[in-house]
Amino acid sequence: MLDSNYFHYTDKRLICEEVRLEELASTFGTPLYVTSAKSLIDSYRAFEHAFEALPHFTCYSVKANFNLNVIRTFAELGCGCDVNSAGELYRALQAGVAPEKIIFAGVGKKHEEIAYSLECGVLMLKAESLSELRAIDRVAGEMGKIASVALRINPNVTAETHPYITTGDSKEKFGIDEAELPEVFALFAQFANLRLIGLDMHIGSQIFDPEYYVAATVKLLALFKLSKTLGFAIKFLDIGGGFPVTYDPLKPATPIESFAGKLIPMLLPAGVTVIFEPGRYLVANASVLLTKVLYRKRNHVGKEFFVVDAGMTELIRPALYQSHHEVQAVTRHGETVVADIVGPICESSDFFARHREIDAVAEGELLAVMSCGAYAAVMSSNYNGRLRPAEVMVNGCEVKLVRKRETFEQLVQNELF
Ligand SMILES: Cc1ncc(COP(=O)(O)O)c(C=O)c1O
């Protein structure tokens, strides 16, 4: 069971900050994403506190949760944004983030996206190939601009995490191979419209062992040293995101201080601003997905299923990454059963938990799927004709609807006969 300052039981009832989840379900319906604003704020402050000895700039990785209110909460605390597409850039700007606090990533930026980001005046674009550098140079030239760029390096460090979220290994599509960097530095003189201001990496997500960061940072620092001898004036070293959170209380995440303890002494002597791009760390445990038990059923071999009204369309992580999520009763019962918690989608991979001990809640009662703040709502879909859920944000005893539930009209609004 996950119990925090933000989601906890009082009188056997699950509360978000000061609001009962039952109340939220009856006002807004289910499925419903519920986010604790205090959790967002405290996670950001904890991150900043851990790295306070290092001159740094934190750019929240919008891909983890792009709700405008989530982005704005961080922006109001001084945080920047890491965006991965023109759409995310648009969202960040709509949320009120200043363009000079936005960095633009992505392995396949379209020319229109490059032009849009240059037009907006983002802090820098992170280039992932020589071809992309050529494209940025050309677009900037056409616009009469000088583009500030960072080179995303693939340090060839295989971080131990799910294979679908490791990104710093040369088997993967991301970044420019570290071995190719000297050649890229040598060719840089031909790009009249580029200014190289950063070196960047991102080795994966949900990485528990700081040593992977250490290994990759050693390589980044060696390339930084080389860049200096070649006369480049690098201002930013971007370490990326990937810092872990606890999904399963039996596998607690390594504290952020352990990462800071290793990285600060390595990076401080470089004398540059270090950029971090945490996504999951800031948002994962700030939200739950509230869902109603529609049916309980037992098959002939005695296996029990709780069929709930949320599914892989609202949280695809168990299907995509075999991820663990705690599932908790909104009203606790003394008695428990072992069951699979499954959704209504026509896929066998549509489950939140298998063979899980769970409170024996009745049909019509509520469950909370925990840790749904990162890579949940952003990956939601209309598959099976589903309507994306509403989202609410709780701050103390205040509740704000931050995204309306989709309607049938919205489901078909872009289609033409
Ligand atoms: C370039 C980049 N930066 C940051 C992140 C955020 O990662 P996390 O949510 O694990 O912190 C990602 C995630 O895929 C990424 O691709």
C-alpha cells in the first residue's frame, strides 16, 4: 500500500490532501484522474533542494504529464520545460512558460517544428544527428536567425530499467554516438547559422542506480573538455531526466540525494549551468486514477476478476512496460480477496494488476490506481470509442476541474462524410 502526505487514509477512507476521493467521484464521475498540487510542489522543491549546491536549471519534461495546470504549477515555481514536439511547445507556452525557459528535444523534429521553435525563441534545440543539424542550420538561415543548439550524445551506457525506456545505449535511435562527436565538432564550422551552447544526454527512465549517471557523465565531461580545447563556448551540460519513483512499496526508489551526492562533485568543477529534465520524478506519485468496480466475477477455476470502468486507455503502463501499480480501495474493508483488476477494453493486456490481494470491495465501490501522474493521461486514447476522463487538481480543501471529460461529439468532431 502506498500512503503519503498527499494520499492517505482517514477513518478507512482514502483522502487526497483534505478531500475525500468518494466526494470527487460523485461530483465528477469516474474514471477520474486526481492530482495533488502539494505533491507536485513538494517534489519540485525536494529536487531543487537536492541539487542546490550546483548551478542548475530544471526543465520539467512535459511529456510525463502535459496538463496545462501541471505545467503552470511548476512554471510558477521558476521551473523551465523540456518539450518533445511542437504540440508540447504550444502547451508549455499556453501554460505561461517563457520561451527562453524551454528546451526542445526529439529525435525527429520536422522542419515546421524547427521553424516554430525558432520563431518562439526557445532557449535551445537539442540536435540528435548531423542531418538534423543541417536542417536546423538551413531553416535558421531561411529565417535570418542564429539557432542555439545542444548536441544530444548517446553515451552508450545501458541503464538497468525496462528495455523500452532505456535510451542511452547505441542500439537505440537516440542521440549522436559519443564516438562520432569529434567529427561533428570538426564539421560544425560549416554551419553558419548555428551556435553550439550545450551538450546533452538522457540515458533512460526510472533508473535506480546512480552509477549509470556517473558512467554517462564521465563521457559527457570528456566531450565537454574536448569542446573547450576546440574553442566552443558550451554554457549548458544537460543530464536529462530518468530519476526514479516508488511504484511498489517493496521496491522503494533510490532517494534523489543519492544521485545529487554523486553528480554534484563531478559537475561542479565544469563551471557551467547543469540542466536537468525530470518528468516522472516530479509527477508520478502526485496523481491517482479513480475507477469504479462494475462487476465482480469468478471463473470455473476459482479465479476472481474485478472489472472496473477504467482500462488501458487511461493507463497503458502495465500493458506496455509490465509496470506495477498499487490498487487501493477508496473505502477500506477488513476482508481481502485475491483478484485480477481488469478494464473493459477488448484486449487481454487490459489489466491494472494480476493476482493481487485487494480489499473485498463490492460492485459499485471505488478503487484508486496509484502513481498515475506520469505517462498515464498523456498516453490515454479513444481506442474502443472511449472518452478521455476528466482531471481534477486538489490543493488543500480546494478542488479544480483541470480537464473536462470528453464528449461523444468530440469523438467524431474531426471526421467528415
Ligand atoms: C529527452 C528526455 N528528457 C527527459 C525525459 C523524462 O524522463 P523521466 O520522466 O524518466 O524523468 C525523457 C523521457 O523519455 C526524455 O526522453
